[in-house]
Amino acid sequence: MNLDIQVSDYENKSVAEVSGEVDVYTAAKLKETITPLAEQEDKRLIIDLSGVDYIDSTGLGIFIGALKASEKAGTSLTLTGLNARVKRLFEITGLHEVIDIDQAKREEA
Amino acid sequence: MQVSMYRLYKDMLTSYLRDKSETALYHAQQFSKQMMEQDMSPEETVSLHLSVFQELAEDLPEEVTDSFDLLLEVMIGYGLAYREHQSLRDRQQELESELNVAAQMQRTLLPDKQVDTEEIDFGVISVPAGKMSGDYYHYDEDSVGNFAVAVADVIGKGVPAAMSMSMIKYAMDTLTDKQTEPAGVLESLNRVVERNIDEDMFITMMYGVYYPESHQFHFASAGHEPGFFYRSAADTFESLEAKGLVLGVSPKVRYEERGFRLDPGDFVVFLSDGVTESRVDGEFIERDTVVSMIKERLHLSAQEIVNELFEELEKAQEFQLRDDFTLMILRRKF
């Protein structure tokens, strides 16, 4: 159960590429990396989930925390690259209505 | 106490030195149990051995006596670690009994009265993965016979989830008889949860009401794992889905309410994701698996169906639940 996060910094955005499983065991690590990025006032945050196979409910909570942090900072949070299973989780929970999900990068999976 | 241990040890050692019998060795084993019961440390035992030995064998060579000083020193470190282990064990037992009390309290938050109406066949099972549960269920008949059911799931498990679970229970208790429309109930609960929950926590919930007079069933969902609706006449299962955000994310949320008629033999299934996320041989079971397991048991009562499904899925996971498991069935009898 590994989780890998690669962060790239640009002038007006940060991109975090996440791969592995986001679950109760790895959620703390994700939170540690993502929260400070979401709190940056002048940069929007894009989280690329192309390498993520599975997210459990604790993992979902981290994205909600990041959403709230980015709203507070007056920026935005976008998720990309969701596979079918992960996308369905966001749909069931209604979170796709409040979090910006960009499906352009990965429709097929 | 020390005197009697001295006596005992001396008799034992004398007997052993005299005839090297098995019996003496057996006594030694009994003695070590007694030592532990009396909290005698390892270094005390070594020192006891030396005193007894000195009394029995006069003129011990100086090297032998001296060597015991070294052994004593070694045993002191061992004794410290042993005592630390003892106190941790005591502490653990304390925590465990506290947790048992909390788990017992938590069980009292759940309804347990028998459902005994002519028209409804009802069954529910809820089993936590650990001692405390993050799942909550509710059923209640109001003064005019409308029957409300709900299943909620707090993210995470264990103690933090269990504490949030009690919040749902108390918030539900403040609802009046008039506030029983599913969408309205979820809107009220969402306001309470949003104010009282951590940034990265949330609760999912499905709430439904059966109105016996019109035979209508209405429900709404706050991001909860979809249930099922079984139509007896067509012998088909449909997914029970309604739009709505999980509780605790945004203060003002509207919930979609859906409704349909329950004909005789029709039933609805509410569940938590501990059911659909059962992993068998490392693979998640599909929702279809749950459906076909229910289908094989249509002739049973609602309570028998949920019990048997739990038993089968628990067995398939080698009796190690990964998540709290809640399954509920409400069937119109005739």
C-alpha cells in the first residue's frame, strides 16, 4: 500500500501527481503534502490522479479538506485523471458537484 | 511472604541436589508461577538462590559467590524491562475495559425494539470491524404508523468515527414528528454535522420512510452507498440512488427525494460500504454479488436474509472485517 506524490511548481499553479492507493493508511501522507499547497493564496492546485487505482472514504476526506482550504485561500482545486472506480466514488458522494473535476485527461480507464 | 518463599526454595533446592528428581523440576516450574504472582523480580530470585545456596553449601569458592554479583547486575536490567512490561499490560487492560464500556454505551444508542406490524417485515444487522462502530442505523414508527429507516456511515473507523456517530443519533432525536420527509431530515442533519465536524471528515446517510396508508416509500441520500429496490412482480433489483452531497461539507445543501410504491413482496435494501467493499481473495465483491446472494434467499424473512449474508461474507473474509458492516431490509408483507 504505497503512495507516491510528485509536486511541480509553476508561476500560477501547483500540480500534484499522485499514484498508488489513497486509503486510511496513506491519507495522512497525502494530507501533509496537499494541505500546504491548497493554502497558497496565489496559486491554484491541480491534483492528477492518473496513477490512483483506489480511494477509500478517509482518502476522500483529504480532498474535502483541500477543497475547504483552497476556498479559504480564494483559489481553486481541480482533480484530473480519475479512473472509473474513483470517478464513481466522487459521483455517489455528490462531491463531483462541489469539486472541479476535469475528465479531459483520462476518460477511457 | 519472603520467608515462606525462602523456605520453599530451600526445600526445593535441597531435594533437587539430593536426588535430581523430575519432581523437583516440576516444583521449580510451580515456583516460578508463584514468583510472578507475588511480583518477585528476577534479581530477587537470583539473590534468593544465592542465599539459600550459601546456607546449604558451606565454604563456597569465592569465585562462585562473586560471579553471582555479576549475574545480579545483569538481572536488574532484565527486571526493569519486566516491570515495565507488567505496567504496560495493566495499562492496556485498563484501556481495553474503558473501550468495552464505550462500546457498550454505543450499542445503547441503536434501536433494539422488535418491529411487530402486520404489514412490515424488517431486519437489520450491524457489526463493527473493531470494538467501536462508525456505522449508525435507525428505525422508528411514528404515531400514525409511518416507518422511518436510515443507515449512516462516518468516514474512518474506531473511536473518532464512533464519537461522530453519536452526534447523528442526538441530532435525529431533536427532529419532531413533523420533520419526517427524507430530504428535510437530511437537510437538518447536514446543518448540525457541518457545524460540528472536522475539516476532512464527513458522514454519508440514506434515509427513507414507508407510508403504509399509501404504500409509498420515499427516500433521500447524502452521498451514501446506493441501496437496492426489489420488485416482486417482475423479480428484478434496481439500484436505489438519489442525488445529494455527503453531510458536513457545505452548510446549505438540497437533497433530491424520490419515491415509489411498494407492492406486496417488494422490499428495499439499505447498506453501508462495508458490505460492498468486502474483499474476497483480495478482490472487491461486486454489487451484483450482493444482489445474487439476496436473490437466493427471497423465501427467508428479512432478518434471516441479512444474518445469512453477513455470515457468508464474514466467512469469505476469514472472519476479519475490514470495515464496519451494516445491512437492512424493509419488506411489505401483503
